[in-house]
Amino acid sequence: MGGAVVFDDIAPDLSTLSRVELEGVKKELGEDPYGWRDLLGVWRAIQQQFRNFRYFEHVQNPPGVGLAIRLK
């Protein structure tokens, strides 16, 4: 059986935020016990753990997108 997973907004452009807004984003994200930092970190951790998928990503231009296709 195959399948697909899509991650959206994996590389947001935080450079446009003011210092106060950036601090608000960090506070909203909360603790980071796994060291993922952000959704891009989660996406990369998934790639390491689940080798039975083929991964495609576009992160050069925010907001970024990731696609994973499950292999047999």
C-alpha cells in the first residue's frame, strides 16, 4: 500500500517579523524537548526516522512545502 503526506509552511519567513513579534512566536512555540526548533526540524526528523518514504521539499522560498510518498 502506498500513501502520501504533505507538510505546508515548513520554512516560514521570520525575517519580516519585528523583534517583539519574533519573541511572541518563540513564546507560542513553547519548550523544545526534542530540539526540532520548528516545523522544518520536525520534517527533517521524520525523514530520518521513516526511511520507507521518498521525500521532496521546496524550502528556498517561504513558506515552503514538503511531500513524502510511501514506497512499498
